[in-house]
Amino acid sequence: MKVFELTRIRITLWYVLIVMSISVMFSAVIYRGVIGNIESSFKNAEIRFEKNEGMMSLRKIAEVKNSNVEVTREVLHGLFLEELNNSRKNILFLLLVVNLVILILSSLVSYLLAGKTLLPIEEIIKEQKRFIADASHELKTPLTSLKTSIEVSIRSGKLPKDIQKLFQYNLEDVDALNELIDKLLNLSSLESKEPVFDHLDIKEAIETAFRRVKYLADEKKVSINIDTKNYQLVGDIFSLTELFTILFDNGIKYCKQGGVIDLKVKPCKNHLVIIVRDTGIGINKKYLPNIFDRFYRIDSSRTSSTKSGYGLGLSMAKKIVENHNGNISVSSEITKGTTFTIKLPLKQ
């Protein structure tokens, strides 16, 4: 799974960062200590050399080379410093090699440990998704039978009006459950299956989504304005169409009668930027960080007249964008509307 692989890499980087930080600190201490000892040894050697037989040796060297003692002393001092610098370089090189080996080994070990750490969590989430998918499939058949029975009873005309009204409410509840199951199955499919990428026209996906929601917009007298050209990109046509359907539906749901939804597509370097803006009732800023969470609903920021949902639509939208290696963000202002900004790469 892409999410777990990215999380595993992040944990690995944290492990490596911790190990390398400790290693570099120890290396710095070792370097300072060793170089300090070497410098001290060289200074003591120079002192002993000058105090004892060093001066006699310097005079002999000076006589042989026809130079004075001070010049010969400076030459020997330069040799001492050169040897000291060579020692520094050798120690530094050795520490760099050791740290490089530590980096490689710690990266491998950290990656394995991160995998071991995440494995139980990954298995639990896989089981959870499998349960949701299986349960949704199992519920489909009895709900279909129940819906058929209720519809037949209503159409028979043999039931009293109050019972027919009750059955009508039951039918609406069954439809709502079917809608929830469909969304759960779609979300499970988005999370478990890799998208099928191909060259596509973004305008085609947008117009298909518009046709799906047009009747809803007409019922509420909401205008949908689309500003796009035939921009080409690599993506999954079916999931992108679902993405725009979700955003249109969300805008229609929270727009008042006669509201407006504007969709604009513009190129930006190697990406397409899609902006979907509505004139709906808006969302309180404190709720914005959570609106893409699964089953998250904000009753306090919505009017009671709006159609209730399950908090899955925007979660699906975010997952579709992530599957295309893009990102989605939202901004909103109460009573003025909400704006979704999507950035999709042209190539995968």
C-alpha cells in the first residue's frame, strides 16, 4: 500500500536521523580529543627538542646547510605543522568513512524495523477494509429484496394511506442505506486498487460529471459554470469523473436556491490547477482541517434544510487526488461560499 510505504520511509528517515546525530556527535568528540592529544604531543616534542639535544642538532644542521639556527628551527616547525595537518586529514577521512558505513547499515536496519513496526497495523487495516467490503456486498442482496417488497406493497394500492406513507419513508431509508453501501464499496475500491492511468481530456471528465448532476442542479436552480479547454493529462478517467461529480454534488447540496458553482481549469508548469468555487453557506474555518476525514460531518456549520450525508464524499475526493499524486485544499467563508483547489500532475 502506498500510504504504508510512505510511512515506512518516514519512520526509516527518523531512525537514521537519530542514529546519525548520535554518530556525528561522538565523531566530533573523538576528533577533538584525538587532535588535541596530537597537538599536545607535538608541542611537548618541540619543547623537549629545543631544551635538550635539539639545539645541538639544529646547530649541526645549520653548519652543514650554511644557514642560521633560527631558519633551521622554522623549517623544522613547518614540518611539525605539516605532519599535524596530515594527521588531522587522516583522522577526518577515517571518521567520514566510519559514518558512511554507519549510515548505510542504519538505513537498512531502520527500514526493516519500520516494516516490522507497521506490519501489525497494516494487517489490521487490511482486515478492516476487507470486512467493510464483504459486509457491504452481503447487505446488497437483502436490501434489494426489501426494496422490491416495499415497492410492490406500495404499488398494490391495497394498503391504507398511513401505512403507504410509512412504507414510503422505509423506502427512502433503504435507498439511503444503498447509497451508503455504494460509497463504502467505492472508497474500498479506491484504497485497494491501483488507478488505471491513460491519456485523457480533462474536459471530458468534467462534462460527464456535469451531466450526472444536472438534474439536481436544475431542481435547486443552481447554475454550474465551466471554464476549461481540452487539456490533456495522464490519469484515470473514471475516478476523475467521480471526483468532479463529488465536488459538484457537494456544491449543489450546500448552495441555496439560485446559487452558483464555478469550475475553472488552468495550466501551471507541469500541472493542471482546478478551482471549484460555490456560493454556498460556507464552513467555519476551525472545521476545515477535518473535512476530508472519513465520516466527518459538520452539522453546526450547515443549515438544517440541507440534505444529510455520510461524510464519505470528500474523503473519496481526497483519495482520488492522492492516487493521481496530486493535492487538494479548501478555503471557505461563512455565508460566502467554499473553494476547492486541486493540483494534478500532467504526467504520472
